[in-house]
Amino acid sequence: MRRTRALKDLLWVFALAGLVAGVFRLWFGLGATTNLSDAVPWGLWKIFNMVAGVAISTSGFMVGFLVYVLKLERFRPLMKPAILVAFLGYGCSCLALLFDIGLPFRFWHPFLMWNEHSFLFEVFWCVSLYFTITAIELGPTLFEKLRAERVVAFLHRIAFGVVVVGISLSSLHHSSLGSLFLVTPQRLHPLWYSSLLPLFFIISAAGAGLMFMVLIKIVYARLYDRESVFGPKSEEAIAIVPMGGGSNGNGKERPTGRDLPMLVSLASIATSILGAFGVIQVARLLVDGSWRVLAAGTWESWLFGLEMALLVGLPLFLVWNPQTRRSPTALGLAAISACSGLFLNRMDVGIFGYFRSAGEVYFPSLAEWALSAGVIAAAGLTFLVIVENFSVFDEEWKTRRADMGIFKAKFDSFSLVWNTALSSGLERATVIAVIMIPLAWSLMYPSYARIDALEVEPALGLDVTRTVLCINGNTTGVKTDFPHADHRERLGGDTSCRQCHHMSLPGDETTACFRCHRQMVQSTRIFDHGEHTLAVAESEQLGGIYPSNHSCGVCHPAGEAKSAESAKPCLECHREDARWEEPADQDSDLALAVSYMEAMHENCIPCHRDEAEKPDQKALDDCSTCHRSLKQREVPIETVTMRR
């Protein structure tokens, strides 16, 4: 058991850092904790943890298919571990997706609010149902320890039906995950875009999922049951011999573990599937002409080549080479390569393949890395707890639990103190938490809670008729007493309002500046897509259960990507209610409002400079003319410098 201590300590470090990142994400939101953008809205959590996570967890339905459908009983010892891997993998994916969606507290909406035309709706239901199926399949393992014989007997009776349903659901949602990216033919790089994406997703997931099961078994053997895979420890076993087995130098055969032939057989099936994936990929490149893009020598072509080498090339070589196929180390390396290639493939299709069309590069924030690693670490800890306390791989866990014993403290070195005095897992986790939580908090606390980001306060009327307004937007005392009525009369009466109130919100005649320019030194997004879809559905009198789902065609042209660039200009519909100053600039970006300080200065300073050219108006363009608090030194000049 001491062999796993360092691994558990490391997993606790990542899990606790992920916990802090998760709290920050829920409290501050996606914008403050991630580097996502409108151009690259799907990042590490959705692609790495969710899309790639469920792909690597296909060992559950693939081993079930081999054992229950094809009746290959030699793989039955891997049935329970495969179900556990699928349960934890899908659980991690659901958890990561919960943090990724904009409003996590609405996660239950797809259960009641159906959109049967959406691939995401189908993926949601398949993932949710398959996660439930894995929990049912894992039930006998858990209830056996609780001595619930009747429950275990019932679960065993329905096992075949449950496995078949699980295989169907997993196959459906893996192909649907590939279908998600079929709607981006103009955006996804041609090396990865193909009408065969659903087929590619299911085949690659099946092959790499089996290789992940090989890796899990090898890691388990390394930590708990070395002889089952690596063979007995003896002079002959540890002698330097060819990797393929055979003579150890003394004319004797090198001992091998009892489960190694099973892993070799499973790896052979997995790499055969991956080989078929590689053949189809090559055929696709030749048929649709994408081989020309591959030969262009861009960074995408090199990335595609690395992906295929990891996912197909290296595993095939190591598993089918007679010199390496019976080596646990070589099998483990082949499994790591296949799993890495699968993760890279999903990242290429979901993130990297969009960089060129997006015009920007996405790199995850520290909080994204921490939460992503934390979710995986939590699954790893759960896996170790279950295999150490339940009959998943074998019954030897009972003997290991009995032989744990109590270590005596030796204060010779830090490592001895850590491994002996803190022998309890709870004690060690507590010490790690005391160190990691404050450290992660200080490293990942969003810097967006600055005073600069405070929303602007509306102007305060200094008299009953509001003819004079006090503008003190950031409430720091650098204020202006603005004679509003005097300016209106001097600039032309009621017809002069548009010079400052250049745009009005619908139903409003003269919208105040602070309604749109809500931040003192930062721009503000004033276009609310959700509210706009509802308003368009109401104004166009659209029908259906969810009319807003049919409002896209009003602003976005059919057959094109639904983006801000392809949408019709705002003024095409809102020229009248916005009261835009003529001539109307149809290309104006009305989604973003500049900062309050920039809006006020750009609106006031040019006019003041022009007026300063007139006699007796020399000081009109001086800051203290408006900000009289500066002349009276009511506010330190450093405050103004910091704000500007």
C-alpha cells in the first residue's frame, strides 16, 4: 500500500487545486476564470474532459461487447474494471460539462425542455442514460460487500439486457459527438473536417478505449499485483533478455504474468480497430483531395501527422512486432501512445482546427488547467479507493487491507516523517489541503474584481428640475457639475439632443450614457442574445413550443455559420427606434459600448477644443474647467492618473 502513497498525494494536490478553481468558476463566471472567447467558445473542459473523456471511457461498452455479445470469456476478468472506468470517465465528463455551461443551475433543463432537432440534446440524453447504465452495472460489485444477495442476484439477471442497452447508447452518442462538428464546414480545418466524422469518432474511441483498459490493468498490476502481468520476481525474471520473451541468457524461458496473454490479445483487437481507422483516414485524404493540405507543411499538417503516429503508427508497431508484443512495458507504451493520440485527435477537431478561421489562438487559463486536472485527479482517487476496498480486479484486496499494519514514526528525514508519522490517508490529505487551498486561492483568484470594473453610477440631479447634473461615475470625487439645460439651449434646443445621445434604446427617446457605457474603464457588451431571440420571436409572431428556437433566420442568413459577422447589421431593423443620427452607419458595431470615460471624453473634448479657439475661452480645454475638484485639489492627482 505504501507504493501508492506518492501517487495519492499527487492526486490530492491536483484535486484540491481543482476544487478552488471550481469555486471561482461558479462564483465569478466563465469570463473571469477562462480564456474562452466568442471566436473559440469550446475549450479545455468541454473538449478535453468531456468529448475526449467519454471517448477514452469506451472500454465499458467495448469489453461488454466482447464478453456478452461475442462470448469471448477470456476477457471476463476485465469486465468489472471496464465498467468502473466507464462509470468514472462518464462521471468526470458530466462534472466538467456542468462547469462549462454558462448557467450550471439549469443543467436539468434538457430533461424537461426537449429540442429533438439538436445533436447536443441527443448527446445529453445518451451520456446521462449511459452514466446511469454504468452505475447499474457497477451495482453488483458494491452490493456484494454489503451482503445484499437478492439485489446482486437481480442485477445479475438483468445484466445482459443492461449491457446491450449500454452498448447501443454509447455507440449513438459517440457518433453524435462527431456529428456536432459537421455544422462547421467553413470553420474546421480540412484536415479534420469530413462527412465521416461520426464514423471516425466511434472507431477511434473503440480502439483507444480498449488500449486504455490495457493501460489500466498494467498500472494496477504495477501498484498492487505485479506478478499477474510482469511475472514473478526471480533472478531469471529480472535478467536482461530480449523484450519479446524467450531465453533469459541461461537457456530458460523468461517467466510471464498469467494475465499478459489476455492483454496481448486485447491489444491486438484494439490496434486492428485503430489500423482500420488509419486506412479509412488515408482513403478519405486521397478521395477528397485533403492530401494536398497535408503536404503543405503547415503546423496543422504536422499536428495531424503527430496525431496519426500516436494513435495508429506507434501502437501498431509495438503490438504487432514479435520483439515487443509480449513485453508489459511495450504494451504500456503502446497504450499510452494510443490514448494520447485519441486525446490529441479530439483537441484537434474541437479546438486546434478552428484557430486559423477564428483568427486567434486559445490557451487555457490557470483555472482551466487546474479544474481539468482536478476532475481527473478526483476520478483517480475514487478509482484507488474502490479497487482497494471492493472486488474489482481480484480478491487480493482483502489480504492487502489486513497486512497494512501501523508504521512507527521515524523522524530521521522529511520523507520518513511524511511516510510514517502521517500514515493515515486522512492525515496526509488534511496537511495537503492546508498547503494547497491557500496556494491555489492566491494563484487563481480572478483579477477582475478590480475597482476599475465597478459599474458607472447615473448622474445625480443638483436641483429639482435636473437642469444641472453631477457626473461622478466612479464615485471617487473626480466629478463634474454639468449644466445640462444650458448646453441644450446653447447647442440648438431639442434638436441638439442627438449630438450627445447618439443612440436610444428601443422605447426610449434620450437614453442616458450610463445605460450602455456601464463600466468606467472597460468596454461593455450590451447585446443580449438570449433576450434578443425572445424579442424577435414575439415581434415576428413565431410559433412552436419554443418560438425563440426559430428566430435565428430573422438575423442570420440560411446556410452560413451563425456568427456576429454573418448577422445583418443592427440598424437594418433598429434605425427608427434607435433614432440614429443620419446618415446611418449600417456597419456600426452596436454590440459593444466603449468605456464610460472614453465615451464622455471623446464626446466632450473635441467640442471644447474647438470652442477654446474663440476669444475669452482659452481655458475651456483644460481638465479643471469641467473637473473643478482638480483645481480645488479635493482629489489627489494620483487618483486621476490611475484612472486614466
